[in-house]
Amino acid sequence: MSDQPTPPNPGQPRELNLQQMANQFMAGVQRHFDMLAFNLATRGLGSENTYNELISRAGVMPVPQLHQNFEQMQAHARDLLLRQVINDALNLTVTCLNNTHLFLALIKEKRESGGNELTQEQQKAAQQAQQEFIKVRLEDKFDRIETTYKVMCELEDSIISLAFCLQALVTQGGVVRKAQLGANQQLELELVHAAPSLKSPHNLQPANIRTYTKSFSEEERIIFSDTDLQSVILTVGVFARQLFESVAKYASPEA
């Protein structure tokens, strides 16, 4: 699930098409959503008998005394999938922020110049701002977009909470610690799912979606259902759609 949209090359100034950027990015999110559904479907087809048969067929093992049974590997595979989905979601978010920031930086330079074409010096200034933006932490990316361009990211808190979840999964055995808790002493995520009335797949327009809150207390283990995993990808999709819309408003002549 590492397939991601290709970011603009920060070393080559060029005219950026926001709609094309948005379409390409959302196509990438759809591929992640489809791959997750495929992984969940194929996981459900596995059986203990098939697992044991494949183990026996090999005839040898690297370290037989460390061999794990079917149930142990099910739990391990589940943990790996959870990490992968959240990590992919965060990588998609960073790609979206980086791509839109370059567009914002170029628009800002053009607006301040009062002209129709960017000079080489202005392009260089936008590229420098982009290079600095790429290097900063996720939280600082949100801050820079909001303070420099007045563009708000509505699901910022959910994305930051996903980063805390990944931190707990990678460094704390999946257990929430005090450092990941919010003001209410919970690690909370607002996730997106489909409106109850929908009977077939629709796009991520506001009328088609609802949100729900998933929370974890201190010392609680992070567990996501299959539906939660799908909601993680959908949340990134809604975050990106909202961001692209906000950037389009910033770029409009009336802004």
C-alpha cells in the first residue's frame, strides 16, 4: 500500500494546475482504499489448515523452535496492517500538504508582485519556502499553512492523533501513554464514515459522510476494527478534499 501520488519536483519551477493535482492525489487515495479492501478480503480467506500445509510443504525452517502458530501470526498480521494503514495515511497527508504548499507559495509570490508572470527571483523565493516547508514536522506544516496563507485544515486534530497512534504502535507496543493524551485525558480521533442512508458507494461530498469519535485512555491498547481502518483512509480523503477547496479559494481573484 505504498503507492502514492507523485509530488511536484521542488527544484523545477513550473505552472501548477490545482485541479489536476487534486485529481491525481484523490486517485492515489482511492488506490489505497481499494488495496486495503483487497487485503482485508484476502485475509479472511486464510485458514489454519492451509497455513500448516504451507509450512509443512517447505520441509525446512530458518529457526523451527521460533515457529509461530496460525493464531499468533493472525495477530501479528493484524498489527502490521494497522501500522501500515496509519503510516500510509500520514504519508499521504504529508504529500498533500507539501504539494498544496508549493501551489500556495507560488500564488502568494504572484499576488505580492501584482503581475501576471512570476519573475525568476519570485520563483526562487517560492522554491526556498517550499524547501523549508518540506523539512518541518507535521504539526509545523499545519501551523505554517494557517499562519502564512490563512488556510485552515479542518481535520488537523485527527491527523495529529493518527501520528500519536503510530508513535504508540511503533515505540510503545501499541499502548497509549500520557504523552499522547489530550486535554480531556483521552487520545481522540474524529474519523469519517458513510452516511447511514447510502446503499452504494458515493464520493466524499459532505452530504455523503458522517464522523464519529474513537478514543483511547492511558494504558489502553490501540485497536482498530476493519471499518475503522477504512475510515482512516476516508478521513485522509476528506481532509485532502477540504484542503484543495480551501487552496482554490485562496487562489481565486476575490481572495
